Amino acid sequence: MNITAIPRAALLLGLAGLIPFFWAALLTLGLLDATNWPLPPVLKGDGQLIMIRYGGIILPFMSGVLWGFATKANGPQAVAAYALSVLPALWWFFLPGSGVSSALLNLATGFIGLLILDFAYQNWRLAPPWWMSLRILLTAVVLICLSIGIWA
């Protein structure tokens, strides 16, 4: 993984996007008590719920990223790329879970599936050359945080 090849803005914004996952993991582990902090109520709540809310936004957001990559494809590859790009959003829509544990497990499964799709788009040369370096890093952290939520 060549982290230096990732454009600085993409790396910094990608890492910033991990902050809600970190925050939620710290709340879940009981390492942070934000009850009396002047924060929006959503940030004072249950860490597992924050993971579900935020992860449930990011997974479909990543469908949009893949859709953008699909615009570079042609012919049958374009059909496949567009069709596959909607899978993360559909996964979350149809499998949000029936409780906290199943929702977190479904999110983790969705992010693993997303990483597999990222590899496909990289192999099709639709994603930038540095894409997998960023995606592996971000996905690893997301999965660690979601694992904390699942097993806490």
C-alpha cells in the first residue's frame, strides 16, 4: 500500500470521514463521556447507534462514488459497472438489520462487499491508481470500529 501516492486532499478528507466511527467506538467502549459537552444530541448518544446512522450514510454514498467510476466504462463493462455500483446502497436498503447487532453486522458485511467492488473497479481501470491504497486503509479502520460495536 503506497499511502504517499494518495492525493493529499483525498487522504485528509478520507481520514476525516473516519472521525464519526472513532467517536462512536470510543463511546461504545465507555472511554468517552460527552453527556455534558455542548454538542448536537446525535453526538452524545449511543455509540452503536451513531455507527449505524453514519455507516448507513457512508455505504450508499460509496455507491455514488462507484457510479462515478462507471461513467468511464463503455459497452458491456459499463452495464456491469453501473449495475454493480448500486449494490452497496441496495444492500443497506434491503438489509438494515432488525436490531443493533444485526445492523452493525450487515454494515460490516456491506463494507467488505464494497471493498471487493473497489478491487473490481480498480482492475477495470475505472478507479484512480491510488484508489485501493486509500480504500484498504479506510475500510480497515471502519471494520475495526464496527467490530467494537458488534462485540462490545
